[in-house]
Amino acid sequence: MIFIPTCSRDTTTDIVAKEFDENDILRFNIDKPEDFAWDFHRDGFRIADKALRREITEKSLTSLYLRKPMYFDAIDIPKYGSTENWVREETTELFMDFFRECQHRGLVALVCCKSGGYGKLRQLLAAQKYFHVAPWHFFHGELPGESKSGRWVVKSMTQTPIGKGKVFFTREADPATLDLSYPWFVQERIDGEEEVTVVYVDGATYAASAPRDSFNGEDSRKSLMGKPAPWPRCALSPDEERAIKGFMDETGYRFGRFDFIRKGGELWFLELNPNGQWAWLDENNEHDLVSMVANAIKREDAAHRAHLLRH
């Protein structure tokens, strides 16, 4: 059985789950703990969906497909903490540690990295070998000299809320106006013609694009909230395909969604999301993107099952 830790508002899981027999998966929504019971102990574990009367144990687990175990409903945390935040952090750490254990045992499907994982800093350093990358700085305490001229955008390294109902979106800003008592991530603005996103699945790619002027500000996530506008498929050149594969081979990822800006016909790297939302690109599976991902998970799960039988 495939275990899918996510949340109740993950539409990608809603869509890809239709490609599986319901008895072959157990979906766990971390933001709905009242729907589940679990027990991890020295001899194994048991996770049960109380409404569906379905459970998964150490004996039935064959794969873990990590999606989005996160809380969309932000809470304001008082200065000295709160019980709700404690519950969330305890539950998150338990299931992320379970993910790490499954990774150690070779049971994670697609969403894993053989080289330990790449955050934004490591990605930007690696990407310079394969793509155009605009100048960037992570700084605190002193303003970098390079940032005193030109146009820059301010980004966030995490999706941590900054207040009730508030999320830090990418936006253009003058670095000289930033409060240096905070940590900042800035990158020189790229004035390109379109945004390009590429889903990479075990060596195969699915690319789509949208004009830059169709977005609300610098952050395309704003336009993806609610009902996103269609992103038509686009072609990649053989050199771009090789660059993407080279980056993935070096970083050790087998799956992920790239974000690029195309400027003057060439790709400028923004980031790789190793577990990004992707189903909105082909919601009705008209171009077989959903099947491409689901079939990759099924192939890997079959390999896990065969290995478990041999041992």
C-alpha cells in the first residue's frame, strides 16, 4: 500500500489519486488529525483513516509518496507559544521523521534526493553550470554593495506565515529600504517575456509557459490561487533538455517542477521545487501528465514490492 502524507486542500493529490485503486493508497491529511489515529512503536506502526476504516502498517507499507503535509490555515502564535502550535509541530516532526525513515529504507516514491537535498542556496550554486542565473544575495546586518544599483526582487526561503492570513510573496523592492535586522533573500529582477515551468519525471519533461504580463506582480503563485488560467504546453530545445537532465543528475533528484523566466529566447533559472504542485497544468489529463506521474509511482511501488518479497 502507498502512503500519501498531505493535507485536505491538496488538489494535486485529489487528481492523481484517481489513477489508483482506492485500496492501494492511504491518504493522510495532516490538517485533519481528528480523521485519523496512529501509533508508532518499537515494532512498527499503524495509521488508520477512521471514516474509511482503512489502515496501513509496517507490514502493508510498500511506498511513501510525499505530497504537502502542511497547514494552510495560519495561526497567530503568542509570544510564549500555544498548544495548537505545539500540536502542529509535534505532528509535523513525527511524520517528517517517518518520511526520513522510509527514505532510509528505500521506500520513498519519486520525491527524494540521493544527495541529501538542495535548498535555494545549493540550487542557485548548482544551476550556474546549466542555466542563466541572475545575481542574488542572502544577507543580514549589512547591505551588499552590488544591490545598491539596479532593480531587485525580494523573496522568501520558506512558506512560513508572517501573521494571520499573511504570506510573504515575491515583490520588487529597493534593498536600501530593507530593515537589516531581518534576514533577506534578494535577486536581480529578470525582465523576461514569459514564465516557463517544467515538470521532470524520471528523465521525461513536460513544459508549459505563460506571458509575464498575465501575472499579478512578481509572484506567479498569486495567479495560481483559486482557478489558475491555462498554461499552454511549450517546446524545449535539445540543449535545454540536456541542461535540465544535467542539473537533475547532479543534484540527485528524479522528480521536481522547475520555474524559469524566458528572456531573449533563453531560460533563466529561478528554482526547482522538489515536490511542487503540478496537476493544475493538465487537470483533466488531456496531455497525460497525471498518468506520467502516476505511472512512475506505480513502477517504483512495483519495484519496492518485489524487493520486499525477496527480503
